[in-house]
Amino acid sequence: MSYCIGIDVGGTTSTIAIGNSERVVLDVSDQFATRTVEGPEATIASIASEITAGLARIGVSPDQLTDVGLATPGPATLDGVLLNSPNFNPQLWNNVPFRANLETTIRETSPSASVHYIGDGQAAALGEFSIRGGTVTWSRVPVKDARTAELSSLFMLVVGTGLGGGEVRDSRVVRGKEGRAGHAGHIFLPAYAFRYEHDRQLLVGNAKCTVESAVSLTALTHQLGYRLTLEQWSDHPLNLAAGSTRDKAKQLRGFAAQGDPLALELFKDQARAIGIGLLSVNYVGDYDLLVVGGGVCDLAPAVREQYRLTAEQAYREFALDGFRNLDRIEFSACGDEAPVIGALANAYLNAVTR
């Protein structure tokens, strides 16, 4: 039997998934250090080491590996040459042929393996679609819980440090002319999507008032820093907490689970902005399904459900009549692992076509 691997490379950590030729996910690694601050060679060494360990965990020889899917943050070319990404140090990473270099290393132990590139937002959409459509199966997401009947298209927004996006159209992932499709985080939002003038001033890339400047860990950090200066929140426990504002922002999920008013307000604002953003996306794409993935999938159940309802309410509030018949906005069935499952699905697709 042959095997494929998916790799999701992030700015800080990465994950790999291994599947067999029957398209069954056998193993998903824990997150491991990406070492991007040390440069591409160190990152490739970390990935190669994890591949060796992962194959050993399931008793597979490296020469049984045939195809590898690689997903990274963009921008990048169709062939996986990484360009000036905010997630990687440009002095070390700009114009690096990462896919090709990784393939050279992997072939030292797996001579027949080929590496195929896809953007991480595109990978997330493909992973979600593959699990929901049943073309890839994973015991952690039973088909009965994830299967969506007659699904042929979806758009997915992935909330993380930034905000990624990806599209599946007519059952095929959309990459675009130069591999850049799906950058919905840089769609502009109206001023009324932000609670305070301060919130509108976050510059992400080359623009303010974008979906990413409202919905991301970067945005949450920006918003929290301002909230904690307001008299209303002067006695909030986070004002006394140690660490940077970013460290404090990472604690907000826990505060929200305990019913903390500030945390709930911030997530409500984020959910409202994501609903408006998804409306703009759906005006263009008219999708079967709109999905939210990433860290917000790990919100406490009651908070997560309120987040979803708030996003739907904002979507319908501003939608044209013909678009108000949205069934519901879904959270990702794969959670944070959607990109690595999508990278694996991309390996399967290329294993068939090459």
C-alpha cells in the first residue's frame, strides 16, 4: 500500500497528517516547532524529522511514501515559491522555492515522492470539503457528523493570527491565475462593522477596515489594548495580569467561557464583522455552504453558538432579500486541522493526476 502526507506550515508551529491510498487519515501529529526564524533549511529539517517520526509511528517505510501536500501562508506562486509573507522573515524567506527544496530533501529517503503546493487558506477549504463530502475519511470526524448532502461549493474563513480564506467551486479547490485566490481577509468592511474609531485604525497589509483587521488574533490584541484603557474596564483582571497585550488576548477564550462581559463583547464584535465579511464573499460566490474555522472553533460551546448566531444575524441584517435565505453558517468540522487535512487531500488529488 502507498501513503501520502499533508504538511501545514505556520509561522510558529506546523502539523503533518498521514493517510493511506484508500484516503483514510491514519495519523495527525501534534504541533511541532517550525523554526522559521532560523530560515528555510531549519524548517525543512524539522519537517523531515517529523515525517520520519510519523511514518515510524504507524509502521510505514519511507519508500512507501508517494505524494506530499504542502500548505503555507501566502503570498506564494503556484509552484510554492514563497514571496514576502508577513508570517515569515522576508530577509530569510522572500523568493524561496520552498516546495522544490522540500521535495529534494524528502526524496533523500522517499525517492518516488513528489511535493505539491497549495495556500493554507485554500487547503483549509479543500480539507473541509473533502471530509464533508466523504472523499477523505478521518475517525475524529465521523461522516455522520460532518457529511453535507449535495455539497459542490463552499467558502471558508480561517481565524488565526491573521485571517485566511479558501474556496471550493464545482468540487474543485480554486487557486486562481497565480495561486492567490481566497484572500478574503483583505476585503474591506464598512465603518459600522467596528465598535470604536480606534478599532478602524489597525493597518493590516496596506489597508485599514478589512475583515482581518476586525477578525484575527492581531485584531483582538489591538481591540483589547484599547478596551483596557477605558474607565468601563479599569478594574478588569487583565489590567493586572502579567504579559503583553497579545498574551492577554490569548486568554480571552477562557474569560468568555466564564461569562466575562469584556471577552463576550469582543467576540460578539468579531462575530458581527465575520458575518458582514461572509456576506460580501457570498455576493460574489453564492456558495452552498459558508464555514468558519481556526481558533474560534475552540470557544466554549455556549459562546461558540452565540458567536455563530451573531454572525448569521449580521449577515441577514445587511443582506439583499435574495441572499437572506442562508440556512446557517457552520463551524469547521475539522477545527484547526482543516489546513493539514486539505494539504493531504491535495496530495491525493495530485497522486491521481500525475
